[in-house]
Amino acid sequence: MTSLFTRIRSRRKLTPTQWLRIAVQAVFLAITANAIIRHRINESIGLAGPTNQAPSVDSLSPFGGLETLWTWVRTGETLNHLHPSDLVLLAASLLLVVALGSAFCGWICPFGTIQEWLYRLRARLFPWKVTVPEKLDRLLRYGRYVVLGLVLFATYSLGEFIFGDYCPWKAVWQIGSTELAMGGGIVLGLVVVGGLLVERAWCRYACPLGAVLGLAGRLTPLKLKRAESACKACGLCSRQCPMDLGVAHVDEVKDTTCMRCLECVETCPKDEALGVKIGSRPVRGWVYGTLAVVIFSVVILLAIATGNWQATASAEPPKPAAESGQISADEIKGWRSLQEIIDIWGIPEAVLYREIGLTPADMPPSTQIKQLEGRPGPGGVTLDRTFVVDVVKRWQAGVIK
């Protein structure tokens, strides 16, 4: 019977490929963190919407691109909080995994990097890991597809950015902020605890983006293969795999949770026994990592050069619908102020304030919609953007005057 706790085997000295991977992870994490922190700082000094000029965490999400894809295809617009930059990142991630397998997860994903580094730090202090029973582990790995299905069903059905309130990656950057959703905080707490016990627990069992990329990665011509004739059957590859895959027992690693970190390849004592290959031709680790960075970066740079990268709110005013001549209330963004709702959508100030149960003395017209989040409204309801949108819709329909 397998023990629940297993002593972690000490890792070999880092190879040039693994040093390259750490450097790539650090660079992408630093770029992302810099943008999001600047966004938070700019918000703190009163800059909002187009004046913020720094991408938010929502605008730097490949999965956000998948969430808003259906809305973008139908209307040419993105869901509230999301941006065209999310679609670009989704395209870059899909192209990368089709070309190289799940390199995004193992080399680029900032949230994966944070999880990995936290686990490694914990493992240095307490060199034991939890060994999830094999049958339970196999079952839990389907959790990614369950989360993916639930999120997309809810998002496409309601036409709202649902996952934002539960996304642990978003919650990381809202710690200490009034914008931190309770659901996101709870999920983040579970991810941290689980990730300290089981390496990359979120990636293994719950990440919806990983589910999509893992499936897309099946199309890659670049395969992770083991040559049984050259294998010494030492089992090092399996023991060093961060995702606990049985690399030593298969001819080709097809598991969709493999993140192409290449630790198994670098651990193998025989170069010809295990490697990433196109057909029978091996690809060196540093070449693989370099290609991953180039493919992902080129897509983003092309989007920027062609004007298709938009990671901040547009300064363009919303346009009235041709049929009604009115600007849709769904165009109201959280960064808009109450005064802008009055000026752009035309709702009288007295009506707007009456319906949200406040007065200009309570909340000046310069207040952003998202600053109303969580405040009590009329009849005990909680104010948020959706409530304001509904007020404007009812006024446009003549229900309230």
C-alpha cells in the first residue's frame, strides 16, 4: 500500500535548460506583475478607464479570451471587464501548444510559476509530499473539464464574465483590496493549501485553461517519447515529474496534464532514452524553450503592430443602436462615474440617485460604478454594476420616470 506521505527526492543540479526555463518564467511573471501593479497604483490615484493606461489582470488572461469568444464572434464586442488582448493571448497560447505541446503551462503561465515556486520553497523546508492514491488522482484530473464546462456554460448562457469572481489568479492581485470577491478569496486559499501539499494542484485538478490547452496540445507534431531499448528502467523520470506522470512506463507521454517542463528529459541519464522529438528527430531543451518564447511573443508583437492589441478601456464613446437610437445599458462599465451615466445615457440625476437609494451628498457624481460594489441599496439589495445597468434599462424602457 502506497504511503500517503513520500519523501521528496533531492533534485539534481539545475541544467542549462532548467535555468532557461526559470529565467523565462521570471520574465513573464515580472512583465505581468509590473502591468497589474501599475494598474492598481493608477487606480489608487483616481485614474480610471482610458486614463488608467495600464492593463488590468482581466485584460491579461488567455482564458478570458475563451470566455468572451462567443460574444466577440456574435457582436464584435467583448464581455464587461475583458478586452481584445485576451483574445490575442488565447490565440498565442493555442498556437504555441499546437506547435510545441503545453509549453504555455510549463514555461510561461505566471500563475503556474507562482504555484511551482511556492511548492519548491515549501519542499526545501519540509521535504515531504502528499501522494494522492492513483485511482483518486485519475478521477480528480477530470476536474479541469468539469470546471471548464461549468464556467463556459454559465458565461455563454448569461452573457456575463462569471469566472472573475472565483478566479484565484485574479484574487492574487486583489489581496488587500475591497474588490477581492469572497469566492475568489476562498478558491485562492484552497489553491494555496492544496498547492503546498501537491505540486501544482490547481493545474492538475481544476485549471480550465489547462484543460483547453491540454486538448489542443494533442495536435502537436512534437512528441515526448521514451525509447525502451535505450531506457535503463531507473525510474528517475517518473520520480522527478512535477505532475507525477508515469513517464518511465510509456513509449509516449500523452497525458494532457503534462506541461512540457522537460524535467524528466533533463533527469534521464541517457540522452537517447527520452526526449522531445519530431518524428525520430530530437529537439534540444534550449531550442524548445527558445521556440516557445518566440512563438508566443511574436503573436503578441504582431497584434500590437497591427493595432489589434487593446488591453485597456477604449476612449471611444459607445454608439447608439441603429434600431432604438439609444446606447445600450450593457455598455456601462464599472469604471464609469455616476456623472458619465447621467451624461452619456441621459438618465436624469434625480432618477438615478433615487433608484440606487443614495443622494449626491452620500455619493458624489464623480463616484465610479465599481466603487458602489457591496453598498446596501433600496430594499436591502446589494449595489453593483448589474443593478445600475438594470436601472438604466428600466428608465430607457419607460418603466421608471
